[in-house]
Amino acid sequence: MVGYVMVIYDYDIPEYDIWHMMIDESNQGRGYGSAALERVLDYIKTKPFGLSNRVALTCNQDNSHALNLYKSKGFTETGAVDGDEIELSLMMQ
């Protein structure tokens, strides 16, 4: 297994949340994270659970590789912080 990602829909907000996106360390740097994120965003665009255009995730503030990946796909920091995790979000069309 190269990695995995979980997507949930938070009906209370409403928004899509990307949880636990992880690529095994031995497979990092090969584009798998970028490809996985693109596929997840394509899936979310189909609105499988609700009509929200907001996608949110959290990332360890020291994980510069993941932060750069998310920002390269259009995610921006929201200012919300939970311990060492920062929240990023993306508004999709």
C-alpha cells in the first residue's frame, strides 16, 4: 500500500473534510500525494454527500512538504489552530 485518504462530509457546517491523507514515507517524493489529492478533489466535485463547495483539512504546521502540496492545489490557511495542526480550506466551483 502506498497510502490512504479519508473524506467525510460534515453536515453541521456543511463542508467536506479530508482526513488522514498519508503517503508511506518510502513512497514520498514520487507524486503520489499530488495524484491522490487531485483524485479526492475530483471525487468531491461530484458532491456525493452534499452540496457544499468548501473543503477543509488540517496539517501539522511543521510538515512543509504537505503544506506546499495543499497550497499548490489552492488551499489557504484559515487561521484556525489546534495544537500543532493548522486548518486549510479550499472553495471549489
